[in-house]
Amino acid sequence: MPGQPKSVTNPRLKLHVFSPEEIQKIHTATLDVIESVGVRFPSQRALDIWEAHGADVDRETKVVKVRGHIIEEALKSCPPVYSLAARDPQQDLPLDGNHVWVGTDGCGVEVIDLYTGKRRVSCLRDVVEIARVADALDEIGFHWVPVSAQDKPARTRGLHEIKAIWENSTKHVQTESIYNEHEARAAIEMAAVIAGGREALRKRPVLSLMQCTAPPLGHDGGSLDAALLAAEAGIPTGFMTMTACLTTAPATLAGNLVVGNAEVIAATALLQLAFPGAPVFYAAAQTASDLRSGAYTGGGPEDFLFGAATNVLADYYNIPLSMGSFATGAKEPNWQAGVDNSLSTFMASVVMSDMLLGVGFLHGSRIWSYAEMLMDCEIFEIIRRVINGIEVNDDTLALDVIKAVGPGGNFLTHKHTRQHMREIFVPQFMDRRPYNIWEEKRDGAVDWATAKARHILETHQPVPLDPGLSAELARIIALAEEA
Amino acid sequence: MSQELFDAMKQSIVDGDPDLAAELARKAVAQGVNPLEALNQGFVPGVNYVGEQFSAGEMFLPDLVIAGEAMKAAVAVLEPELAKSGGQREVLGKVVMGTIEGDIHEIGKTLVVTMLSATGFQVYDLGVDVPVMKFVEKAREVNADIVGISALLTTTMVKQKDVIEALEDSGLRPRVKVMVGGAPVTQSWAKEIGADGYSEDAVGAVAVAKQLVGS
């Protein structure tokens, strides 16, 4: 059975992104935007809450203008530290600023089939199988719904997806695919079944909800209603901005941060006004649109900088961050994927973003690849080791050992070497073989990662979910389908 | 002289200056310049130049979009003048475009609208969260050549198919081409639901639309 997932923790490396004055400027500009331009909240319930708390609400345009001190006061009730609970309590994930956890990415629409290698439309079975593989991988801390179960009815699709993951893994489930009141109500009931009741769920949230904002400066009504229900139930809830320079945000990076920040903190403040102390997180995957096509890029220096900058903002508000990293725009696992995913993940990790999303995708989070998933896990392992830095003490300085071996000897046979050698990275997918072996076999990372994924899928048995609970989940979904 | 005016018109498009483009269009009207000539010899060469520069990698998407906005401003002044004289500008085709019901994602659809307008299509933008029948009604009303349906969610993408079926039920389908787009939409989905065209981005969408109207 898999143990506690791996994380970046106790980092020795540090990165300086903003001075305190710069972060203050971004915050002040953000409040200016929320107060003078406003943010669109197209939800009756959200508008009522805003009005009750003294915001300037335009019922026609659904745009809400809020004075800065209301936002600042509201954000003070955000809990700075809490845990994402798992079916297996050993796999709970503390969001305490000293751990970086990785999830599977979502929500894609196609899958590179693990056996045929062909690209096809995603279905529920893919959600099941990706969950099983993710369950076995120590690098993966939690699940996002990785691909859309397009063979299930749109009305309850999001529910089938989370059920499939709970049935195939003991790790925490976060869904980004439930964005209306109808499904959110049922999802909360399902989570309560897993946790053992509504009060137990509040203490051990086995589900968390992520909602996308609608940039620039807007939200989706269904998302707001779903988020309010989740916050009421004590389910950790986050708003993710994906502001893109040129299209949904200014061309300049600082301006992009302001637009996205306004969306996220305004919605977060709304949840706190309604339910003070509700567990919330900041979520972001800002980017720059491609200059030629306007498309989402899934990489590039702007994305890497956003990855590092956003945690400074989340820290300023003292709430956990879920940051978009990995998610290369590459069409297959290749050089571009390696560059994109290594740098984005390094930058988001070195500043200690609490959650990273996530492994497994090609073509800007659209096409699932098991090979990419496994290779992303290896990237995370490398970055984890790099950020841990170099420990300096008597044992690691190894003066006695150096003196004992002396000039011209070697360290292979020394006891100290055997004591510490397993701290050295052993790659799974890097080719370090002699040239002639490669020449003969002509295989590499993608082949090995694919083989490992197949092996896991064929042999790994996740701890099953109690069939009684499974039946209860199915019953809730059936009711939601009819309602 | 007209040539000087035409050059200024072209430049206003290249510089992406809607105010100046409109002003030059009004000036042409005041001077009695034939509105069709003003369009074809003044403004259109600007659009063509920007298009060429874009293809060559010298200009970027924002250049195209802002040139499109400038063109729109010029057309808004010149089109009524054309109508007065009983003429009309040459359009490549009429396009009804919107983001499907239940979906509020706008930016991709709006980009395609701007690009198609700038290229010479007459575009009717229905906005976001557009009911299935609204596409059909508008297509009938304006006698559309193309209906374009955008969706960003897998749950709303399925309704692109409903639009195609509704076009069939209403008898419009044989004379209307259907284009689909949006992040979860793929070539194979387009094929599965019987759409005539698909593109992953706005620049590609223009090429597809041109192909669909046979120009």
C-alpha cells in the first residue's frame, strides 16, 4: 500500500521574486480595480451576500464594486493552515506552507491509449485507470479529475468522475469539473458518505472544489453557487484564474497579475463574508497568449514567472496556493515538454506553492499521456531533490572519510559511501547506458514510462472502497440524474 | 488628391487607428469620393498588408485584431453611403456566430468574429449563452451562409450537435455550413456531429470559412 506521498519540504533554496513594496503595489492596484471597475458575479446568491455586506451591486450588469477595506477584512478570516483529507488518513496533505504536493492535471478531453498508442476521446474508464496508476505513485499527492467521462450524461458527469476516483484510490480528490449547484449538492452528499457524515466531512474534507474564474474580471454563475455550497459544507474551495496576456489580461505580466488577483481575492472574500473561516485556497495558471494564434501556450518564460510570483501573492493573503505547472503545450513527450514542465514546476516549487497541477498532459492540458505522467513524476522528483539543497554538517563534510582515503584512492569501498549512496538520485527514465546499448535498442524514456504505467495498471490493487459506500454513491448519482 | 487619401486610409488600418479610419471615411464622403472605391482602394489594401505581414511573421495577432477594429469603423461610415447609392460592399459570406447555451466563454469566439469581419465576412455575433434555436432563427433571418458555434466545456460542447440537428429539422441545413470550435472541440468531434468545418484557432478559422464559401 502506498504511504505518505512525496513533497518538497524544508527547502534550502530560496527565490526572490518581488520586494515587499512591489507586492504592496500589486495589492493596492488590485483593490483599486475591485473598487472602481468591479468584478462580475452573475449569481443571485452572490449578489445578495455582497449587498448585505455593503458592496455596490448593479443587478443589471451583475458587476459588484467593493471598497478595499471590506475585501481586506473578509480575507482575514481565511484559515492559513488546514489539511486535505484522504480516504487513508496517512495520505492526508497538510497545506501548511512547508509542503508542495503534486496532483494529476485536468480536465482533458482525449487520451493516448496506453496499449494502442492511438489518440481517442476520453471516457469514464480512463478516469478509473488513471486513478489506479496515480494511486500507486508516491509523487502524486492528490487527484484532479484528469479527463472528462464523456460517455456519461452531462448532467451527472462530474459525479461519476469523483466516484470513480474514490473507488480506485485512497488519496484526496479535488474536482474542477463540478460547476453548478445541482452537481455540487450531490457531490457534497457523496463526500459526506466517504467521510462518515456532514460533521466528519467538515473535520476531514475528502473532497475539495476548484472553480475557474471567467477573465477578465468575471465569474461563472454556476461556479459561484457551487463554491458557496462547498464553503458552507466546510469543503476546501478555490478560485483559479487563467488570465492570459494579450487576450484576457494586459500584455504586461504585472497587469496580468492584477486582473487575476482581483478575480481570485474578490471571490475568496465573498466566501469568507458568507462563511467566515471556511477553508479556501488561491488557484492560478496565468499565461501569455501566443502572439501568432492567441492560443493557450502551456509554457514559456511568462508562465514560469507567474508560477513563482503567485505564491508571493497567496502568502501575502496567508492562504494556500494551488499553482498550475507542468501542462506543456507540446504535442508529444519531447524536448519542449521537458523544458516547459521542468522550469514551470521548479519555479512554482521553489517558492513553496502548496499544490501543483499537474502531471500527465500534452497539448496544453487537452491530451492525457501516461508516459508524460510518469516522466512528469520524475521531473518532480529531480526538482524536489534540487530544492532540498545541500546539507552541511560533520557527517556530510566527511572529513574523516577524505582523510582515510587520501590522494589517489577511491571512495567506493568506504562505509560512509554505502551509508549515503541511496541519497543519490537514480533515474527511471534518463538514458545513462553505454552508447552501443542505445544504438542496439533505440528505445528511451517514453517506452520505459509507458511500460511502467502498464505494469502498474496490471498489478496495482488499490485499497477497495467499501461496497456499501459505493452503492450509496451510486444511489446519490441516480437521484441527481432524475432530479 | 484621392491617392493621398487612400494612402492615409491604408495607413490608418495598418496603425490600427479606428478613430482616424472613421474620420478619413467621413472625409471621403464629404469630398464625394465613391464609397466603394474608398473601401477597395483605401482601406482593403491596409487589411491585405497586415495579413501579409502576419503571414510573414512580422506582425502579430493584436495587429490583426486592431486592424480589424479600424476596418469596422471605416465600414460603419461607408456602408450606409453605399446603400444610399443602391450599391453594397462585396462580402465573402454571412456568418452567424455565438457561444452555445450554458457557456459564457467569449474570448475565442470574439476573436473569430473580428477576424472574419476584417477578412470581409458579414458577421452576426449572438454573444454567449446562446440558445440552440436562436442560431437557427438568426440564420434564417439573415440568410446565413455559415453558422459558427463555440463551446469551452465538454458539457456544453454536446449542444453543438443540437444546433446542427435543429438546422436539419428546420430545413436550413442544406444551404448553411456549420463551423465548430473551442478548447475541448477536436477534428474528430466535428466530424462525428457532422460539422463542415473546424479550426483550433482564429487564423485557421478564417481559412476554413473562406473554403466553406468557396472563395
